[in-house]
Amino acid sequence: MKTVLILSFSDLGRDPRVYRQIKALSEHYQVIAAGYGDPGLDAIDFTPITRMKKDLPSMVSALRLLFHRYEAWYWSQRHVVDGLKKLSHMRADVILANDISALPLALKLAKGAKVIFDAHEYAPRQVEDVLLWRIFFQKYQSYLCEIYIPQVDGMTTVCQGIADTYQEDTGIKPIVITSASDFEDIAPRPTQGNGEVIHLVHHGAASPSRKIENMIKMMDYLDERFELNFLLVESSPGYLEHLKHLARKKSNIHFLTPVRMPELSRFLNQYDIGVYLLEPVNFNFLHSLPNKFFEFIQARLAVAIGPSPEMARLVREYDLGVVADDFSPQALAQCLLGLDLKRIEYYKSQSHKVAHLLSAEQNKKILLDLVERVLAR
């Protein structure tokens, strides 16, 4: 049996995209998974890697970045050093590197193995809205893409807009594998109380860049029928408490305890409308097609979003819900106010119709085909 090494500098049990890669490939290959956290799946070998530091670079590291000593910076990072030490003796037929941060290490480890690069996002403009990131990391990320992407045997990314941009930059044409979640064999749950209360829900990371406060402001423009429920994971110190403070006087906003990833879609099924208002403060937010969008569909919810083009295309193509004219809280509230019980139930039924089509089952076939083609070369 061929061996696949899946490398990701993330917690593999909490990274939905990588978790699905491991599940899909372990059905056909011997899988070694390397990352910060154990995915908790049987029949795979897990290698823990020391977690990278989240704080700003040290003075020496900062100087390396500012003076374009990118190779020295990359190979000095403790998670890279630890990964190289622990994985150098392993032999794989294919290495699947997740995000640009894992790609140089994957290529160094390859020793004749094929390398597939999964660019989750567009690395040169990853968090371009943050000044310090632009100063220290933007040129560094661009360098890694320019030097290392042309060396890969195959490449994937999350949506067409990002794929097109990578092809323009590198000449490598990525295959689109969306972040669709696993198919859930459930049905839409009828809206409770004949629409007297419409339950909105939003889940995910509590990140300041996402401006989640805009969804809190949105509630000021909705009537008493609407209730907003948040399931948020703290990702930036103090931000979740800030959101709770903003909502403290709003009885129609609730902060709930997040649930485990495998249970998420079934838990969300009790709500009516999945909401995501993502202001495009950077390139990747503009082209966002996130896990949560597909989790809304597997939960058989209606969908309400801002005019994010990748999400909006699917909402309109399959008639899954409403798309606001702009990214203001007022615009999305106006769309929601136009919904009645019959329309909400219709959108839920549309999610039900396309749940299998827009599930990870389709992406699994694409990934397996890519691995087979790469191995055959």
C-alpha cells in the first residue's frame, strides 16, 4: 500500500479541511499525519510537531525578514526544525502540504516522493489588512510562493478566484477543492412557532478581522421575530468578551458553547438561517468560501450573506437564501426582513436538495483522482 504524509502546521482535530483529507486518503492509503494536534482517527500514524509561536518575531528574526533573509528565517522556526527532525526518517510516496508554511519542508522531505500543495488561501495577501503582517510577512509569503510552488507535482485551493490568481502568479493551475463538509443524512427542521421566532445562527472563530460586531449591529435593524445565536471559538485575546459586551443589552443575542466539529451540522439543524456578513478587508475575505457556508447547507438551513462573490454565486445558483446588496448591517437586515415563514422553509428545502452535491463526497473523488494521477507520473 502506498503511503501519504499529510503535513499541516495546525491542530489536525480542529482543522476541518485537513481532517477531511486524512479521512478520505486513509481509506485507500497508509496515512502519516503530522501537525500540532492529533486528529483522533484510527488507522493513521500521527506525529506531533511543536507548535509555532504566535507572538511577533524576535529582533533577530525580524531583521532576517526585513533584510529578505527568508530562507534563514524559515528554517530557524521551531515548528519547522521539529518537523524536519521528526519526519526526515519517514518515507512516503506522496506528501500533501497544507498552506505555504508547510511547502518548503514538504519538498525537503520528499526525497523522490511526489508533492501536492493545498493552498487553503492566497498566501501573498493572507492578512493584508494588518499593518505589521504587511511589514514583516507579505514579501516573505510572496517569496515562498514564487520559489516553491513551481516545484510541486499538483496543487489545490479552495475556490476559483484564488485558483485563477495563483495561476497568473506562478503558472501552476490549481484544482479547486472546496471546503465542503461531510454529508449529513438529515432533513430540514420546521421553523418553530410558525415563524413567530426566527432563529439565526453564526459559528466559527472570534477573529477581529471578521468584524463580527457587524452582525450584532444588524440586530438593531431587525424586528422582535429575530434571534441571533453565536457559537464562537476564541482566537484573539479579549475579542470574544468585547463582542459579549457589545451585545449585553440585547436580549435577542445569545452566546452558546461551541460544539465539536463532527457534531456541528446536526447541532445547527435546530436553527433557521445561517448568517455570515464578512466585510472584504483583505483579498482572502473577498474570495471567502468557508467551511461554515457548507456547514449551513448540511444543517439544512436557509443562508443569509453579504455579497461575497464565491458564496453569493452558489446561493444564487441553487437558490439557497438571500444576498445583501452591500456589506452593511442594514443591507443584510433588509434582506432578512423580507423573509416570511414560507420563504424560509423553501430555502431550507433547497439546501436539502443540494446537500449531497455540495458535500465533501464530491471533493473526495477529486482528491483521490489527483493523488492517483500524481503517483502514475
